[in-house]
Amino acid sequence: MIRTPNPVLDAVLTRRSAPRLTAPAPSRADLERLVQAAATAPDHGRLRPWRLVAVTGDERARLGDAFAEAAASPEQARRAVSKPLRAPLLLSIVHRSVPDHPKVSEWEQLAATTGMVVTLSLLLHSHGWASIWRTGQVVEAPQVRKYLGVTGGEQLLGWLYVGTRHDDDTSPKRSPCDISARIRWTHDGASRAARR
């Protein structure tokens, strides 16, 4: 069988989290176009239970100040203040479930938000940018939530740090997943025999 190039499969197989990012990041127009595409990720009920807060420029330092204010010690504050400067663009991932929805459970809504973020990271990669999803205890910090405008009914799920992969990034290759241990076929003879 002759294989034809498949850009979707290539993006999935080659995307890696990029711990070191530099400028440029996507323009506002480019980012909005990619987020519009990422919004097509599976979302039972089309609730779109998420929003993004884009942090760029000097606002990254202000977010760093909120990180530092929330730190438990002066040493942690010293390290925390520069964390948002690791990328030219930080997309704060804010999730808001619709409670007691008659058809869509809260875990499905969280899965929809996660699906959008994963789709966005693949789209960014396929367009030449890199990203990494970062979290940590700071997502619960009142100072950080206040700075970003995260309300009581919302969860801050961390940040998608976005930019251009650093030249000397040598992210390790992924080892293949042992698929035989992850998929059980219910229609084959071996599975039927095992259930007897």
C-alpha cells in the first residue's frame, strides 16, 4: 500500500512539550483562528465550558508578581516571579462546568475543556509554534485567580505556554506505547475464550 502524507498524523506523532520557548508567538489573529478551530474538539452538548486569558508582554511580569505573592517562602517567591517569563504568550485555561446539567456530567465538561487544549496544542505545533501545559499549586492561589479574573465557580487548569521552540531544545523521543496492553478486542476468539 502506498502511503500518502498525513499532516494530522504527522502533527500528533511529532508534537512534544517545549520547556524552553522564545519569541515569536502567534499573532492575535493567528491565535484566534487556531482557537476557533480548537473549539471543534468533542464537546457533548456544545457547552464550551472554557475560556482563555491571554497574558503577554509586561503582563507576564505582573502575573509573576502574583505567583511570588502566593509563594510559601522567600526562596519560592524568588523562583516563582520569573516563571511567566519562560514564554512570550501564556494562555490561562479557565474551566467552568455547568452544574447539574441534565445531559452532560461535569466530568464530560472537563473532558471537553481538556480536548480543546490538546487540539490547540496540536494546531499550534502544525503551524510552527511550540507549547507546554504547565500547572502547579499556584492555580489555587487567590492572588493568581484574582489577577486573572477567575471567579468562585471556575477552575484554573494552568497555562499553555506558547512560543517558538528554542534552538537548543533536545526533547527526548517518545518510546512507543505497548498497544497490546492497552486495547482489548471483545470480538476476537481469544477474548471470548478468556471470559469463559
